[in-house]
Amino acid sequence: MGPSLWRATLQLCEHLNQVLATTVTQPRLVPVEPRARSTRIQVSFRQGGQPIEALLAARFGPLRLYLGQVCDGIPLSDGRVQLRTISYKYTLTAEDEPEPLFRWEYGRQLPGLYCRHHLQGAVPLQIGRYALSLNDLHLPTGYVAIEDVLRFCVADLGVRPRSEGWDQILRDSHERFKSELDQ
């Protein structure tokens, strides 16, 4: 929350950049200046005004991490603005692959009858005699917090954490996120 959409977003980025820098990566999340009178704002890793991916060294080889969100600014009765996620896309891609291995997505209004919160990716699947890709499905998930993606990178993919206190940093950050939702 903050006194304006821009300030609330800068506070979010400042917090998440501290979490990122002390857990898995140095690249910073940056807000994109909203259009005049817009209540929506986009946040992602950016360089030279363009979205980028952060490189991670995992036990399976180099991975590229993308984190992106679109948020809406909800005006509160006290004059502050609270951010609400309209959509997100978090991806992990093997260094030399064009398609993400895992892609967590959320959109308030998706076409068709698909799950709004879902996981997809370039993971081959075998269902009975049918061979398909996880990209052919919209595997349902709940809301996926950035902290959970970072935990997956460290705990499952073997990305070396940038500090010994990474677990508590992610726990504290997730608790802060949940408490702001309750306000």
C-alpha cells in the first residue's frame, strides 16, 4: 500500500528486490510507468526498458527466471492505494530452450473455460497411450506467490541461495504479503 499507485508499486518492488537479492538473484523488478489516469501498472525484470530474464545456476544447468505482474490500484478510504494482482506470469526456462519448462500464470479473465490459476510448460507427459505436453493442459493451482517460485528454485532445482537466512526471508516475505491482503 502507498499514497499513490506509483508509490505503492515502488514499495512492492523495493521489498521484492530485497527478497530476490538475498535469495536467488541480483536483477531487479522495475515498474513500468502507467499511462495517464490508468489504474494498472506492470512490474517485471527490465533492462533498457525491455523485459528480461534473470540467469540462475541450478543443479540441472543454467535456467532463466522471468517474473511479471500486472496490478490494479484500488483506492482506500484513507486515501492510500492498495495493489491487487490482475495477472501474473512466472517462468523457468532452460538456458538454451525457447519454451519455458514451467510457466505459472494467472489472469482474471482467460479465454475459454480454463483454470485462472494454472501451470503449463514444455514438460512431456504420458497419459495412458497418449503423449502430450504440459503446455496442452492448464493444470490448476492456487495463487502462486513469488516466494513459492523462489523456494522451488532453491529447494528443488538446487539454485544456491545468496544468504544462509533465505528460508526465513521467504517465510517473512510471504507472511507480509498475506497480512497486507487481510487489511
